[in-house]
Amino acid sequence: MEILKHRKEILKKVLNLKKISLNLDNLEHDLILYKRIKIRLDVLRKERKDLQEQIKTNKPVGPELDNLKTRIAEIKTDQESINNEIWALEDSSILDFIKLPNCGPLTVFEDEIVSTLTGEDNTDIRAPNHTKDAATPNLAKDGLTYKQLIERDKLLEYSNNSHSAVYLNSYLAQKELSICCSVQERLEQEGFDLFSNPDFVSSVGIEGVEGDSVDTDLFHLNPALNFEDKESLNGMFLVGGASKYAFVSYFARHIIQNTSSLPLNLFCIGRQYKPVPEVETDLLLTAQSTVINFISLNNSRLQMEQTLDNLIHLFTDILKEYATVRIVKKGVVDLDLSEECRYSFQLLLPVSHKYLEIGHISIENDFYSRRFMFKQKDADSYRNIFTLTGNVLSVTRILAVILENQQFTQIHKNL
């Protein structure tokens, strides 16, 4: 209701850019009507409770008792009628509400380059008229692309079973392990806790994040035992433990009793699974990736924004060791339904001459808390939790960056 009330015009523009067809005026009308009906229902519940207590305490007899019982019966009939109104309203509007995208003060309509930092001296090399050429090392002209290096040194094998599955050999396998270990150590030094998530989540977990578990292109299992196909809304999906779906689903209907533990920063090192439509084999286009994923739970919007600033500096510090880092604030067209904003952390491929997203931070505000009903205990009430999620880095994708950049490091050593 607050989003419609205070950000209606912004929402209209967001819906237009994302090509989502929703009538916000109708939704607002339904919400107002829903709140009024709920108030009527609460009044009747209170009256019925008071009458029942009056009968229990005063023990009336005769006509007085008959009048009280008659009124209770009338209230019960009214409650049933109101509940039918509520259910009809929910059936007609709930799907539209689920499709409402998240938006807020941090939402931007077009991509904005926040900064570009070199790895060695941490210098901001962004210019007013920033172009990718301005950040590209001169050595790139004589180097090999990551694809050429992989083929030359036989650094991986492609699976015969899937065009998007790869097996790392030699240097790449060792590098994947060392990256996971070094980043884990750094995150633990910064107060993060290592977490283990399941690889599978139910339809509810997908719907809460994406708004629709039927049209999603995520891997889903065939019906078996306690779950069915995805069209039944009781499906099971393979997403990987190092994914937002697994993290957020874990906290569904969860209550954090000790709010002093917030912010709570957790990370998971594991797999992410997502279908790849391209048929070309490529290290950057794999259905299964090794990823270091995180979630941050915060007690307020202010604490969330403070944590965001800390994470931007931390992730930049981790990634700048590998290559030139560019941070881009993504526009609404590229945002998921749950994202108010996303900061994309991109590393430069000097030979392929492009930036590649290696990690990101998604700002969801209290979107997940409202959808999955996980709360924090505050005296005698419950308040929403404010989340940040994303990838610290994709280990599989950063291997391509390392391959292209290390050849120039070797050239410098030889010189």
C-alpha cells in the first residue's frame, strides 16, 4: 500500500519500461477496499468476543441470554459474508499484486557508471565521457583471448552430456579452489558466517522471488513423492545452494528473536544452476557455476544502506586484485522483480575488450520479508527485515578474467 501511495508515478514508469501490464488505479482501489473490509471484520470479531465473555462472566438467563445468542449468530453470519468478500477480492487481485516490481529511492531508470578502479593503484579512471576504451590497457592488442588460452593449454573439457557443462583441468581447477579459500578467509575476517543451503527449493520459494513459478526457465524436477510438476504450483526446482532462492527460502516464516545480532551477514560457497539457451560452448555460458553467494539481514532501512556502503567497498577491495573493476548501477529494465536496485561489479577482459559481470549486490529493502513473512521480534510486535543479496563473485566467470590478465603479468615479469 505504501509503494502505491508514495511511488505511484515511479511505478507507472517502471511498469512501462519493463513492459508489465498492470492497472495501478484498480490495484489501489482494491487495496483500499480490502483494508476497509478487514477493519469491519476486526470490529465484528471484537464484538463477538466481548459478547461471549459477557455470557461467561455474567451468566445471563432468559430473554437476556437469548438476545446475546441471537446477536452472536448474526455476527457469525456477517463474518462469513465478509470472509467471502475478502476471498473474492484476493482471488481477483492477488496475481496482480504478486507481479508488482520493487522500487524505491535507489531505483534508476538507466545504467549509471559509479566508478572504475584499476587493480594496482586503486585509481579512479572514470572520465566525464566514460567509454570502455578509456579503461583498456594498451597491452591488450597483442594478447590471446581466454578462449584461445583455454584451447592452447587444454585447461578444460566440455561434457558430452551437456553443451553447457565443463570440467576444469590443471591450473584452472587449482585456481578455482584457491579463490574460494582466499575469499572465504576474507569474508570471515569481515564478520560473515559460512552457511550451507540445499540445492533445491519449492515453487513457493521461486514465486516469492520472481512472482511466477510457472513461466520461469529454471530447472525443475519431474513429479515424484511429495512434489508434482511446476504447473501444479507444488513443484521442486534445482537452483543450487549458492543462490538467492535457497537463502531466502531458508528464512521463510522465520522470526529473529535477538535483533542485536543484526546485521547478520551470511555467505555460501557452492553451485548455481540456470539453463543456458546458447548452443556455443563457453566458460561464461555454463548451466552450472561455482559461486560465492551472500545474504545480509538488517533491522532497518538505515542499517541496510550502511551495510550496502560497507559491502561495496569490501567487494571492490576483493575484486581489484584480479583486474580493473567497474561498478555499474543497473537501470530498471535489467532488474529482477524483487530488486529495488542492483550494483553490478564488472571486471575488464583486456583482450576480449569488454567488461564482464563477476559479482553483484541486490537491494530488496523489505520485499522478501513481506513476501516470505520472516520478521524480527520487537517487544510485543514484529517488524520487517531489510535484505541485501547477491554474488560476492562468480568463481567460474572470474577464471576467464584471470586467464586474460595473467599473460600480461607474465610479460611484465619477463621484461
